[in-house]
Amino acid sequence: MTITVQVNSPDPLWLQAVDTLTREIVDGRLAAGTRLPPERELCAELAISRVTLRRALAKLVDDGLLRSSHGRGWFVASAQQKDWPNSLESFSETAERMGLVASSRILRAEIAPATIDEAEELAIAPGTPLFHLERVRMLSQVPIALDASRVPAALVPGFDTLDFTRASLYESLTRAGFDLTRAESTIEAKPADGHLAAHLHIEVGTPALVMHQVVVDGADRPFLSSDIRYAGDRYRLRTVFSRTA
């Protein structure tokens, strides 16, 4: 491994170290499970102090790219497993926060009538035209999830002509004037079926985490529902529980 930082760069040394090590991990030169060289070697190679190095390493742990093992050193975490927040943010926003590139492969983008179940959760009449968007969601070209979203077509005219390979559905909805206040969500574990397995490159029966969401606006009106299925080893939800008095 050859990593360097630029003394004359406007970015602080610790952040340069973060960026460099992130590229090594994302590009596969540091594989999952790899133990990093001892801190003294990293400090010498980067020409930075141990305090600066440890700040960089702590940031990589926060980003889910490294894990520390007491007395053993620093190890590359699963290259695909990322922390998702407990706030309502889009896949693209999460990727940007992590310093990764979000993209999608479109499987379906069309208008079709709402089923009884779809109509009930969106408070519309059965048969109402819905815009269906199904995508393979990727982070830096690694398939992470299969996302099937639905929104009443009358609310989003022209969405079936947009290019969602790069565009964010949440951002497009915000531009259209929607207030994405909160999402009512459930998460459960299910085995991957053939459709999911084929698109995420996993074995049929592999544990998958399924998140069902209904997004509502400030007036508690539902306008978007989605089912997002993640490969179990590529998803981790981070949350905080508080004890009430």
C-alpha cells in the first residue's frame, strides 16, 4: 500500500488521510478483513503524527469503513456494509454523506393502476394511476438494494420521462413542492427470492432486510410508498433509544 498526503494542500492532513484510505478501500486495494499496518508505519508513510492519524482512523470507523480491535489494531470492515441514519434522507443523500457515488439501474418506470392494498396505504381509490419506479440501487457500482416506489401519477406528471439512473426521487419530489415530513417504516428479515438474488448478486435464500415505508407530508397525507430490500450484509441501521421518565 502506497499512500501520501500533500503538505501544500488546503485540506487538513487528517482529512487527506481519510480520503486516501477511503479510496484504497472502495477501490478494493484494501479488502474487507484486511488488517492495516501498525500505526507507527502509517505515520511514517503519511508523514503525519499519531494524533492526526488517529483522528483519521476514528472518522473511518464512524463512516463504517474500519473497525478497531483492542490490542490487535485496525481492520477494514465489510466493504459493502454501511450505516443508514435514523433520519429521513434519500439514498443519494446518504451516499453523498458517506463520500460515495449513488447510481441506479432502472427496472421499471411506468404508470399502472393501484391495487387495493396500494390504494389503501396511499388513501386513494383502487385503480387510480400510480407511477411505479423500481431500481437497483448502487453505491460506487456495488448493488446494495432493490427499491420499488409508488406515487400517485396525478401528483407527479412527467415523472415517467425523467432519468432516475442518477436523479434522486426525493429531490425530484421536493422540487415538485412536496414536503417529505416523515416516513412510517417497518423493517423485517426475509430470505431473498430469485428476483432479488439475481439483481444483488447473492444466493437465493440469503437473509435480506426489507424496509417498507409510507412517506407523509406535514398534514399527515401519504403520497409515497416504497419497499426497499437490502442484502443483509450490506445494510445496518443506526438508531438511538431513549428511556422516558
